[in-house]
Amino acid sequence: MTAEISPKTTAAQRRQNIRETAEALGINDAYISVLIDTFYDRVRAHPILGPIFDDAIGDQWDNHLPIIKTFWVSFIFGDGSYTRDMGAVHKNLTKVRPEHFAIWLELFRATLQETAPKPEAIEFFMIRAERVAQGLQTIMYGRRDVFGQKSKH
């Protein structure tokens, strides 16, 4: 399904290939919006994650959800629409612990399993969600594991 990428493929061509692959899986801006709304409803209701997110975001969810959606659209399609420094914000969240990332990923997968337009979209997103979790852990704790265990690297 993914187009072959040669050494001469430009960045614009790679982004177009990714967009075409995602769209073939039913992933578009509208689906990302549904995914993020559904997922963060679950995060907010979660007994462990909910209080952490509520402490960080408070009553600003109406302002924060569009930012999260822009991040995911930009991350999925590589369109550069997200221009904030995600790391700067997240590295100051002192209540977030490494083990919370595994819970976040489990909820993300469960949400995808219930909302994904096609089964293949689940792994397409999970690969990227794991990258997000790894990146945030690197920023926050100087390590790349996603399950709260010490990195072997």
C-alpha cells in the first residue's frame, strides 16, 4: 500500500505518499478529530490519567483539543501545521511518570480498535503514537522506552 521511496524521492513526494497511504486507510482530518475527541474523553475519565490531565489542562480543554488535533494532523501528514514546541510544554509536567505512557498507549489502542475506519489504520497510528510516547519520554526523562522500564540503550 505504501508507495516505494527511492533516494531521489523529495520530501514533498514522501509527504504525498504518506497522505495517500493514510487516506487509503480512511485516515483524514475528520477521522483524526473523532479519534482525538473520543480518546481524550477516555483519558479524562481514566482514574489515573484523568487527574493528571485535569491538573495540567484544567478547564481549557476547548482550547487544548484543537491544538492536539493540529499536532496529529501535522504528525500524520507531515504538513507542518503544528508549529509549537511540544517538548517545552511537556517537560514541565511533574506529575507525569514513565509508567503513565503505557496506560496512554493502551487507551489509544483501545480507542483505535473501536473507531478506526479500517483495521490497518490501527497499526498505522500505533507506530506513530509509540514514537510520540518515546519522544516525550526522551524529552522528559532522557530515555526512549514506552513502558516505564529503564532503557537498555
